[in-house]
Amino acid sequence: MPFVSLSEVVATRQKGEQLALLIRHAERRHILPTDADYGAHVRITEQGHEQATNVGKALTSFASAQYFSSPVMRCRETASTIAKARGDEAFDLPEKVIPIQRLAEFYVADFKEYERLLREGFYEAICDYLDTGEYRGFLPIAEASQELLNLVVENSTEALNVFVSHDAWIVPFLTHFTEVRFAPNRWMNFLSGAAIFLSEKTLPRIIPVAGLGDGYLRF
């Protein structure tokens, strides 16, 4: 299943369905080895603000919305920029976005091992994790992905529910629930992720959604 553009995803919404978007933050600069806390304080770029604004403009058909994010600032900035573009004043500043701690390192079982992978070959390690479903320092993909889906479902109480997180957690989620595949040189783009349609009558309907281009970054 390829990524589907955001406008096409919104057009597939059926009567009575809520939409939860689990998406990567907008564009940031490249994270350097010298950045404090492995880039945790790197914010989105000016172009990233424009990208998030365009996403918000594509979501104006929803009557109500709420916004959650990883506590990392670039995620909160992305969510609040989307909210501002939609006119959602209750969430239009980073500090107004609802932080969910586990959206920061959702699949991590051993943080020291995770830090080592960040230094030594992160993309390669994640792709091994995707292939096997298990990897040292990480929780099993199936178990963690279902817990992440449960978190999204439990918190999605509005017509539109936006969850902004990181590629490292959305990539395994998509790999588990859809047929989208990744490689170290073919990664998930900014503002791409999962569109999760929710209804009382059916199981969640999950579609890979592209906020930019075809959903991929190519290195």
C-alpha cells in the first residue's frame, strides 16, 4: 500500500468517522553529533512552519479538533502550527498542545541501548527491527504498535485528533499495520504517517498518509 496524499485521505472519510492523524513533525535541520540530547532541542525550520500550515489548511473541513504531541519542542511547534492554520485557538501555541510523554520514545525498552544505536547506525538498526519484529533495546513491534494504537483510540474524542511524534515510532507502527516498507535510503518524510479512521461500528481503518510529496525521504 503506497502513501496516500492528505487531501485524498480526507476525501475518503465516511459519515460518522473520526480521524486521528499520527504524523511526524515538520522539517527540521539535520541533527548533528554535537547537538545536546541527540537533537531533542532542534526546532522546525521556517519551511517546516510553512509545511505544517499547509497541512492545517487541508484539514479545515473538520468541525472540531484537538492536538497531542511528544514533549519535544519540534513536535509541539508542528501541532500548534497546524492548529493555528485551522483557527483552533485553544491549541495555537506550543505550550497549549497536550504533551504525551510516551510519544517521545514509545518503542524503547532500554534507553541506554537506544542511545548507543543513535550514535552507531540508527537507520540500519531500525530496519533490522522492522524485518524481525524484535531488536535489543526495543519492545516487540506487534505489542508496542497495538499499545500505540490503543493510546490514539482512547484519546481521540473529537472529529479530528492530531498526534505529532517522531519517525522512529511511526515507521514501526506503519510497518506493522500496513504494507508500507522502509530502508535506510528510503525513509519516511516529514509530516507523513498514519491516518486512522475511527467508528463505533468498525475496527480502526489505517491508511499511510503523505503530508509532503509521496511520503518518502530518499538519501
